[in-house]
Amino acid sequence: MSSPEHKLTEAANTKPDHECVLLIAAVADEAARVLGELSSVTEERFHVEWVTDLSRGIERLRDGGVGAAVLDLNLPGSQNVETFDKLFQAAPGVPILILTEADTEAMARQALRLGAQDYLVKEQANGYRLRRTVRTMLDRRAAEAVALENEVANATLNSIGEAVLRTDMGGKVTYLNRVAEKMTGWFGEEALGRPIADVLRLVDSVSGAAVDNAVAAVMHGDSTAATAIISCTLVRRDGIELGIENRVTVVDDHSGNLIGAVVVIRDVGDARAASLETSRASQHDVLTNLPNRTLFNDRLEQAISLAERQGRQLAVLFVDLDQFKRINDSLGHTMGDQVLRSVARRLLACVRRTDTVCRIGGDEFVILLSQVEHTGDAAITARKILRAVAAPHIIDNKSLDMNVSIGGSTYPDAAHDAESLLSQADAAMYEAKQHGRNRYEFFRSDMRVRLATRLSLEGDLRYALGRNEFLLHYQPKINLKTGLISGMEALIRWRHPERGMLLPAAFVPIAEECGLILPIGQWVLLEACRQSRAWSASGFGVMPVAVNVSAVEFLGKDFLSGVRAVLIATGMEPQNLELELTESVLMQDAESAVVTLLALKAMGVRLAIDDFGTGYSSFTYLRRFPVDTLKVDQSFVQEITADPDGTTIVDAMINIGKSLNHRVIAEGVETRSQLDFLQHHGCGEGQGYFFSHPVVAEEAGSLFKDGLQQEVVIH
């Protein structure tokens, strides 16, 4: 048996999908009447689909493509207005016409309040009224869709960075987006209906003559005008002129009929400024605003060409901040950035306007002295820079001391091309660092060999820890009263696979500069503590061990946690570990050093000032530093017998240590006469070749067994 539901398909191909009308009615006769009324007039024929119950109606609405719905409220099983509400919830955007009996009109009005578009009493719903009501619903929905589309389009146009104007067929303005209002000086409501030429006044950028607007040409079918981008000047309503580019595009309706034009305008003044800024940014350092490597190389090439033509000299100075990493590690990168800006300003103040100061990255600067009259002029500038940078840098109420190492190279004496000049200046800078920093060196041919050696060592150093190439030697500290070993100092060595056994001076400075000192230092601390525990487990008793700490380690943010982790991992008693730091390390930031030293003391670790006398600490800070031991530098011990004044200095150092209740250890004891002097003046402990060279851990065990008392006989 066939279903009473059917689709009226006569006009299915002449109306779009959104013209589909869904009829929901259970009574076949009434449905047939409605179907007939909606399809009886040829020019107003609707595409109608008919379903007989609410559930199928809801299902069809959810499938989409329905422009309006006609609902008979008197469906089987209908529960008053709930029938409409279920349908409305299924597709709230589809307008619904209610068909009702006269006695249920109140229910239809209730449905109207809940969202129905309209209702008709069946007895009054003749063909004309039915068609008119359905057409009104469809047209209203179409108008709402167009309004929404325009709203979305306008919101999109207002969000872009270009000015957009629309005109009608007569060239009258119908729309301006916000950028267009700003660029022309016209508010949208003022411009509407005005000729485009009034709102968009264009003149030639060179002659100032009026430029014909392309809208009229485009409207008359000029395809060239429709694709051209016109560069000219826009005279804003207040007379201000803007450099612009504009293009015109025609607008067609859905049927392809011409209905107007769109003008798009771009402010090329901003674009040019942005282009210049982009170009500048690509050639300058963001942090200091100095030229970067790219711009420097260009200027250096030009300067060499000019110097060659004029037979003149020039110089390149490679400037590197000494131990800048400690600033970043201890005070943070923000403070480090401010230091770099401060140094940049001082470098600029040291050179002429014709010279170039460049930051090539990190803490490295390069200076081009483009006109050098005499070879010595570059050295004068280098000395000037050393003095300028060394003056205290006051940043955030902190006084920071900075130094630089400078390497120089000259044209044409040392090199004839840009790459060689920079390479040689770099090599000379490393030479300055090797000779103590805070100085300058100019390139010599022998430097290249040393630089190559250094770079090779740095490369090998990166793999040494993983390859187990490091080991520790131990040198005993001797109690000068009893002759007993009072502790051991751990000293790192590098078993280089090609260069043999290397002492710390050959590789530790390199490790500090490239950051490898942190993992290496942690390994030394861990290995020394393990060995101390191993000696104790072997029956040699408690053997305190001392470890040297570099500035990079001490100022590192993870230093304290690293020490704590080693103590926990090895089970080392904190009082059996002594950390040795030089005066220069502690005085780099004395206030911060006090805080760190106090934290170490709170752990129970002992502290020593190494190489005492070679730094610049004051007696005030010596009292504030919570240290346990002063180690008199070996250079003073060596002068005990060679220089009468040396004995006075050592005696004074011993007395300073005693007055502070510190242990005093003399380093570098090599002769019997030095030992006698130290014993006579009450020095508590000694260390040096006279007692023992640094030895491997196994040989140190023999020293514990044999003892060194026979060497320390008091005369």
C-alpha cells in the first residue's frame, strides 16, 4: 500500500533548495487542499514536501534545505502547543506557519508567542492568503540571511588593514570601512550617497595634478583599469596628504549583472616606513641598537676598498667582556642585558663618528677604526676602551666592575681582506685573555698556532668527561707540629689521548670560558668525596678533602644544590669537605658571596681562601667572610729565603690568620729553610713538594701508612 506522503515536484528544478516548504498535516484532504493552493499559480508555485506526523517532520527539518514549514496543530497524538515547541526546537531558524481550527485559535496565538512566524485559521486560509503568508516568511528569511551576510562582511572588512569603499552604478558611495573613514577623514554616514570623487580626492604624487578616479572607467568595461594598481596621493578631508596605492574591482549580483564597484586603498607611506624599519632591524642588534655582523662586514669591505685607493691604514679591534657569564648566572639575564647596553655606550664614546662599533653576539663587540694615521693610534684607542669599561657600572643601584680583553689587527700590515682581519683580531683577543685578561694584544704570526691549539683542546674537552679522561691527584696538607697528614687537596688532571697528562692551567681556563667547567667541577666534587669515603672504609681513618671552586661554579645558580646533592649521594660528612675559593672570586660580588658562604656554613662545609695575598680583599670582608682557613700563596712562600721583605709579608699573613682564628696553610713549601721559618713563626700547616708531589689515590694510601713525620722535625 502506498504512503499518502508525497513531494510536489513540478517546480523542483525552478526554485532553489531554500524555497522548499515542508507541510506537516495528518488529514489527506486538508493536505491536498494546501498542496493545491501552494502550486496552483504558475508564477508563485512552491516546492512542497508533505509528511503526516511530527517525528518525520522533525527528522526532515534536521536534514536541512527547508525554507519554511506549515504545521497543522491538530496532529494525531498532538499535545497542544508542545507539538509546535518540539518542531521549533528542531530548527529554530526555519519560519513556521500554524494552521488551526477556529476553536483552537488560542493555542495558535500561544505558539506565536513561543516563536511561530504566523498563523491562519483554516476556514480563512484561501489560496491567496496562504501563498502570500508563505511568500512573506520566505522573503523575510532571505532578507535576514542577506543582512547577516552583510554584517559578517562588514565585520571582516573592518578588521583588515586596508581601506575599502563601495559604490553603486552611479559612482555614489554606499559603504566605507573603519580604515577608509580614518584615511579619508569622512565618517560613513556623511559619505553615503556622495560621489566617490568627493570622498576620494586623488592627485599625482609628483605634479599634484588631479588623478581621474578609476571607478567610472571600470564601470564602462575598461578591463585595464580593473586590474591596475594606481600609486598616487590621497588628499584627506583635513588636507593631510597620504601616499597610497588603490585598485578598483567591479561588483556583480547573483545573476552576473553589474551593480557597483569596490575600491581598495593601501597606505604605502606606512609600508615604506615598515620596509625601512625591517631593513634597519636586519642590520642592527636589537639589544644595543649597534650595527650587527652583516652591516659591519659591509662597512669593513667598503673601508678596505677606500683605504686601498687612498693608501691609508685601518684597524679592527675585537672586544670581549671578561667573565661576563658570571653576571648572567648570578644576577640574571636582565641585569646582563643592561651591562651590555652600558658597555656599548662606553665603546661608542671611545671612538670617532666615522668609526663603527658592532655587537656580533653574546658579549663580543668589534670596532672598525676606519682612518688610522699611525700604527700606534689603534693601541691608544684600545687603552682608552680598557679604562672606560673598567669604571664602575651603576645599574639598579648596584656597582658592577667589568673588564674587557681586546685583540687588534691592522690593514695592510697584518692582513689584506676582511675575513683575515677579523680572524686575526679574534686570535689576538684570545691571547690577551691567556695573559690575564683586562689587556690588549695586537696580532702576531705566532698567535695563530696557539689559537689553533686552543680550539683543538676545546673540541677535545667537550668529550673528555664522557670518555673518562679526567682523574684526580691528591696532595697532602701537613700539620707542622705533629707531621701528620691533616687533609688532602684534590687536583684535576686530564689524560689527553694525544697530548699526554695535562695540568689544570692548560684546560681549566678554556673550560670556564665555554661553560664546561660546571659539569667538570661537579665531577671533581663527587669523585673527591667518594675517594675520601673510600679511604675511610679502607681503615685510614677520617681524611678531610679540599676541592677548588672556580668563579663560574661559585656564582652559578645551582651551586649550593649541587654541593648538597654530592654530600647526600656519597654520605660524606660536611665537616670533612673543604671548598677553596680565591679572593678574586669572592670579591667579584662580595655581598652575594657572603650569602652563599653562610649557606655553605649552614650545611657544615668548611671554607678556605686560596692563594691568599694575591687578591684585593679588605680586612673588613675577611672578617665578614665565614671562612675557616687562609692559604698563603706559594709566591710569598718562595720569597721567604730569597727576599728579606718576603719573610715580613708571610709573618704578617700568619698573624692575620691567627687574629681571625683561622687555620693558616702555607702553599708551595719546597725547602727545609722555608719549613723552618714557617714553624718558627707559628704557621699551623704546610703543603708543597717538600712533603709530597700530588699523587694518585693509590699512592696517597701509602702516604697514610708510611707517614711524613720524619720530614717535619722541629729544630
